[in-house]
Amino acid sequence: MTADAEEIRIWGLGVGPGDPELITLKAQRILRSADVVAYPAPADGDSLVRAIAAPHIPDGAEELVISTPMLAERYPAQDVYDRAAQEIEKRVEAGKTVAILCEGDPFFYGSFMYLYGRLSERLRVGVVPGVSSLSAGAAELGLPLAERNDVVAVIPATLDESALSERLAVADAAVIIKVGRHLDKVRRVLDDQGLLGGAKYIERATMEAQRMCDLADMSDQTAPYFSLIIVRKSVDI
Ligand SMILES: C[S@@+](CC[C@H](N)C(=O)[O-])C[C@H]1O[C@@H](n2cnc3c(N)ncnc32)[C@H](O)[C@@H]1O
């Protein structure tokens, strides 16, 4: 640990994609000594990230639930993050250490970045990277992502069809995230480029309810929020 890290009282902790063992030793250590544990939760359900980190949350820690609209396309609720940042700041002023839990990696499409933007203007905020869904998905599917000069694109399925198609066309491999109700559109774009046959699908990677298959074998019309598709144009191993 660096000397600096001792003074940091706010941490964004990547807790990995689902399997509680995929948290780093550093995130685990910081979480175990936190006074306050903050995490997002959907307005109408349980917090997935809390469930992932549950084995490491210390008894007696205050839990600060950030009730957040979780729909992929919805513009982040600014007032939710304003209020959460204020609540966190109050705890820090009272001398407490706050751990903010982030699914996967905090800076890889994580909503943590909205808190980071607010808090880091005035306070020091540490970030502990985590295993992202991209790495976990590739590992579970047994599909190496890139070699030599390969270019990998991470493409949100929320893009419109032509943008999706353009990004896919120029990459050697692609990870398509935020699949959800865009599954049919993604299928169409992959099929147009002759890539449907090689595309692999995984949902809830490394969680107990993980499911994976060839995309071509999947008849579902929509996918759950925690799902992604990986496609490699040439696998030469
Ligand atoms: C807002 S992004 C957050 C990504 C996360 N910070 C990470 O490092 O993987 C959410 C998207 O990541 C993907 N995702 C996250 N966790 C996943 C998992 N365990 N299995 C499959 N996809 C996942 C899904 O495509 C989901 O729509």
C-alpha cells in the first residue's frame, strides 16, 4: 500500500462480475475495514453488487443504499448522485471511511463514475479496479479476446443499427454489452456481416445463474440486463 492511500477516505471498489472470489485482495481489505458501505440498488429490488460483496461486508458497517434507476438507456438521475455524494461527504467529514461498491470494474461503464466526478472535485477518492464482465465473459466462454495487432471493440447494443454495424465492421473482435431488449437488432447486424455463426452469448457470467450458448442456438427475443455477446472474426490458436 502506498503511504498516500492511508489518507484516502472514499474508495470506489470493483467487486468483480459476480463470483465473490473474483474480488481483489486490495478491495477486500479496504471493504473489511470500511465504516460505511455504499452501493446502488434498483428502486424496486435487491442490490446485485451488495450480494456479490456480501461475504466481505463487515458486521456493524453502516449501509448507504443509493436507490437508482437501473435501466440501461436512462440518462443517469443527476439528483440521485447529487444526494448520494452529499451523504458520503457528510460521513467523511465525521471521520469515517466509505467504500462504494461497483459491479465489475468501476471505470468500465460503471455508474460509480457519476459519484467520482462529484466527490473528486473536493475530496481524494481512491479507485480499486475490478475484474470486468468483458474478462469474465471471455474466460467463461473459453474465447481469447485478442492476439498480436487485433483491435477489440466494446459496443453497447443500445447504439442504433447503423452505428452498431459500422463499429462491428472495423473490429477484429467485439464484445457487445447492454444486450437486453436489443437482442434481435444485434442478431440482425451480426447476420448481415456473416458473424452470427461464430457469436457466443453469456448471461450472468460467473454468477450462480450463469447461462451461455452459441447465439445462433438461442431463440429468446430479449436478454437479461447482465448479458453480453462476444464475436471474433478469426480464431487462430
Ligand atoms: C453498466 S455496464 C457495467 C459494466 C461493469 N462495470 C463491468 O466492469 O463489467 C452493464 C453491462 O455490463 C455487462 N455485464 C456486467 N456484468 C455482467 C455479467 N456478470 N455477465 C454478463 N454481462 C455483464 C452487461 O452487458 C451489462 O448490460
